[in-house]
Amino acid sequence: MNKVDFLFIIATAFTASIGHCIGMCGGIVIAYSTTKIDHKKSWLNQSVAHLTYNIGRVVTYTILGVIFGTLGKASSFTPTTKGILFLVTGILMVMAGLSLLGKLGFLNAIEVSFANKTWFQKLFGKLMRTKSLGSFFALGMLNGIIPCGLVYSFAIIAASTASPLWGGVVMAVFGLSTIPTLFMLGFITKFLQKGSTRKVMMKISALLVILYGVFIMYKGYNFVAHPEMMKEKMEKMHKETHVSKINDKCGGMKCAPGKCG
């Protein structure tokens, strides 16, 4: 993962949070905002509740990222298999973007509702009746496991990192990027739910998803078409990272052989 990847993830997740997440998760935010939060209390008190809920979501997303990163690592043995994983990821991202534009039913097809599940209704109802900070955190974690096509798309990106650590980082960044919108939704619901606002942000996020999908497909093509070159490039990057860490231990000075390493 590099700066370009993370810029794409942040920009896409933020815009998609206005276009897609309000529709998927907005109902839960509105429900707990009107049921669990005492609006007579200070803005700070209400903000802590909203942040606690969102932190719960991010924790769940991070765990999912670690799981998908582990699965990706298990299936990425060579530059060629890594390239295939990138290609599949890119194709699915493009499909997700087209779905956000209303051109495909891809996201709807993989989003399964938990609303009618007995266990979900009982747990959700119990958390809604409790007003402790812990219940906000648990509600956020529960929200995090609700099947969502956009979350699946970023989980696939997490898998493409072939690393539990970076998979978790990808999903954590995704979750953190969606916080501003869902946090403010509890305070300015009417503005963010305006059809015109959502439509514009949905289109922007869809185009970013498609663009990022094409970028990942390009990376996948390079791995498949030039496996040796990509292998050498990865080894060079790992070596430079290792040398950088060693130099950092020495306060930026070039280390003598056998020292600091």
C-alpha cells in the first residue's frame, strides 16, 4: 500500500459515506439519536456518544480487515497469484462503482438484510433500550457486521494487501473516513438526507470507486505480465524500508556494519 492507495481510500470512503452510508446506516443513526441520546444534555455529551458508536464501527471494520488480509495472504504465494488477486479486486471495485451509479445490481445482490433475523432484532432492541456508553460502542460494532456492498468492496482491497496488518489498516482508514458524515448526521439529518446532496456525492464516490478499481487492475496486470520485475521491485522496497528503519535507530546517521541492526 502507498500514499496513492490511501488517498483513494479516504476520498472514496468519505464521499461514499454521504452517498451510500446514509442510506444503509442512516436509519440506525437516526434511531439511536432520537431514542438513546438526551438532547437536553450538552453538545459535548452527545458528541461522545456519537463518537463511541462510530469507534465501535471502526473496530469491527478493522477486525474484518485483519481477517480478509489473512485470507489474501493465504492465497498470494507468487507475484502472479498476487496479480490475479489485484485483477479480481479491481473488477469487483468497478462493478461496485457501476452499481452505485445504478448501472448494475451488484451491491444490492450481495447486501443481505439482518432486519428479519430474530437474534439481530433482540440484540438491537436491547442495545436501543440501554443508554450507557458501552451500549453505543456495541451498537456500532453491530452496525459494522451488517452486510454492505461498499464494506465488501473495501474488504476485498484489504484481501489484496495479502497482509493481516495492512488489511486491518485499510479497513480502519475506511471506517475513520466515514465518521464525519455519520457523526454529523445525528445533528444535521435534514441537510445530509437532501436528495440533491446525496445524488451528487453518490456519483462522485461511484466514479472514485471505478477509478480506483481501474488503478488496481493496472497493478494486477503488471504483476501478471511482469512477475519477475514486480518481484524485484517489491524486494527492493522491502530492503529500502529495512535500511530506513536501521538508520532511524541510529538517529539518521549511516550505520557501520554490524551496528544498530
